[in-house]
Amino acid sequence: MIDDSGTALEMTAAYDSYRLGRGSGDYLYLLYLLDDPVQGPSDIIPVYIGETSNIASRLMNHFRKVRDALPISEWEDDGSWGSYGKYDHIATVYERADSPLYAWLVDVSEVETGPYGYPTYRQELEAKTVGLVHSNRQFNRVFANRDFVPNRVPHEMGKVGPEWVDLENETPNEEARTAAGNTGHDLNGKHKANLWHNWVEQTIHKEIHDPEEADPIPLFETDENLVVELTDVGSSTVLKRSDAIDTRIREEGKRCVHSNGVKDGPNGLLYVMYQLTSDNPSPAEIIPRYIGKAEAYGKKNELSANFKEIAKNRTGTRSFARWGDGSYWHVGELSDTVFGEDSKKRSWASELFKQGTHQLKEQTYLWIRAWDPEKYTGPYGYPAYLAEVEGLLIGLAYETYPTQLLNHHEVPEDAPANQQEYQFQPPSE
């Protein structure tokens, strides 16, 4: 990747030719080191994994950013989150490694199956491969990805800067220790839709049919006609969450945090917004509309702003594990869209509400749990940490319910949620 033979760092001719030799497409790429003598896959050391539709531009940008981060001895912590960013990290690895930094790429359209043996697309493949590398005992300090890894990791990186990269003393992280020795399940012959329904059966479906659980829990407080109640928050009118879901969010959130920070155990909440097509639903009749997560760790501060209200037992719900009524959180953004103040949640408003009203088309529920990989198995039969399992589930749900899923990220650019021109007419005054 980098030619350091002259007075200034340049791209190697091979790297430049490699990146320019590709047109537009769906690419996954890897920046890596080699541990000589190379005798097998374990001697290929991943440094960074990414995906793009414009590989020539992306690899050019990576070279420039890494070049500008060198020499790493000039790095200074300015106190902001991301001060020790991924390019600083890659530059540190480059400086301290005996191996050159190499690049490899593949057009995902030419890949028959991903690492779990199923057809895939580039956004899903990135999430899968990052999760597998992060859970490997070998690569804790060298791997520079920030997305699809726990927020705890960049938070810890930021506290020590370049000293994070210790190539001689790799120690397994929490996720690698959890995954160690797990043999997984036999998935032979199953389709991705089967995997989604199996996971739903073990989680949402199981709790819906458990008389000791409150599920299914409506997301909103409604009347018998599914008109959502309204409440005032400051000068804004917002859709009112149900008391039951507020209780569930607080209960599950407190499994992750306490008044002084993050607890040992679950690192945050996994949630699925869904609808039912039956009063006694099978797993296939539980329709996912949105899948997401709220991590208890922040990237700058240990305690995420999304959990401060829960940790401090505050009555306010502005952020509220991402389901708050503030303007940058789910219910707040949806309220702003429904009442014509913004359009960030236009797809949600269009799909969930009747035009010109705050009346739901169908009852809408929220399943939200503190995600514990030792309690809940990932959908591919292995323990999957929170930042990993979100992407895995989105990929399976998209395969199974492509027109119903409202996630815009971690799905293909041509997914219905990204191509449909959603419209919503706010209520008239």
C-alpha cells in the first residue's frame, strides 16, 4: 500500500494499479499484514475491513488518511471523541509492524456465500466479517474497525491512544473469551428465512407466549381505535409511549447501567419494532419493522448519553435508550414527522400511521431486552455480541421481509426502504 522509499510517502505502483483496475460494484475490502513465513490463514492479520461501491476512490482516500496520520509520534489527544481514530490506529500498526500493509478486495456479487455459508450482500458481509475478526483471540490490538465492534473498545482505545497497539502482547477481548470453544449449531440445509424464524421463536415468540411475561408490549398508548395519545414535552407535542414499554425499557436498561456507569454484564439493549398478523402468532406472523441497538457504553464517555436518564433514575425521557421523545431519538423524530416539523422518520410515519392522522394502521409493538450473548444465542448458533448481532439480524430480516423492514442502513442500497418514495401528510390543524 505505502511506498516509503523516497522523501515523501507514496502509494505503491501495485496498490495504485490494483485500485484503478476495478469499476463500480459491490466491494468488500481488507487491509492486512502478513506474519512471515506465511503458512496458513492465521498468518493473514486483518487491520481494517470495509465495504464500498467505489473501490478506487475509497482506497485512495484510505492511503491519504493513513499518510496524513504519519508519523504517529506527532499524534496529540485533543480531548474529543475520535481523537485517536481509525486512521491513527492503522498508521500505528503500519509503523510498528514488520510487515508492509497490503490490500485485498472482492466484488461481493461474485461471492456465492458469506462466512456462514449463505448468500450475502456487501453491507451484511462487512458486519459478519468484522464480528468474526473482533471475536478472534489473535487480533484484539491490531484491528482498527470502529463500526460493528462494541463502543467499549473505541472508548478504551481513546484513553491510551497509540499505546493500544501492542503487537507483542495480544490478549483476547471479552467477546473472544465468550466465543472461545463454542461449536455452534448445525445449520446445514436451512435458508436465511429459517434462521430468522428460529431466532424469533427462541426470543420474541417465546416471550409472547410466556404467561409470566408482559409481551407483546405496545409501543404507544392508544385508544380502542389505535389513535395514539399525545403528550407535551417542553414546547413540542409528541406521541406517547405506553406505560408498559417505559417500564420495560427502564427495567432492561438498569441491567446494563447503575448510577456510576456501566455494569458488568449486558452491554446494552437490542430491540425489534414489530407487528402481528395473528392474535396467536407463529414466528412467521411476527413481522419485523425495525431492528436496532442502544449501547450502554459511550464512545467518548463511559456512560452513553442514551442511558443517563435510566442510570440516574431521572423522570425525563429525552434520549431513553434511543426511544426518547427528544428531536434526535426515535419517538421524537417520529413525532416531528407525523406533525410536519421534520421528515427524518417519513418511512415510519408512512408505514405505521394513516395519512393525515396519528392513528396507527396496525398495533405496533416493541421487543427490547438487555442483550446477553450467554443467555441469547446469535442467529447463526454462535454467541454474538450486541454490536454484531444487530447487523446479523438485519440481514436475516431483510432476506425474509424485504418490503416490511424499515431499516435504511445495513441493507442494500436498492432495498425497498431505500428506493421507495415514502409520503406522509401531517394532520391538518
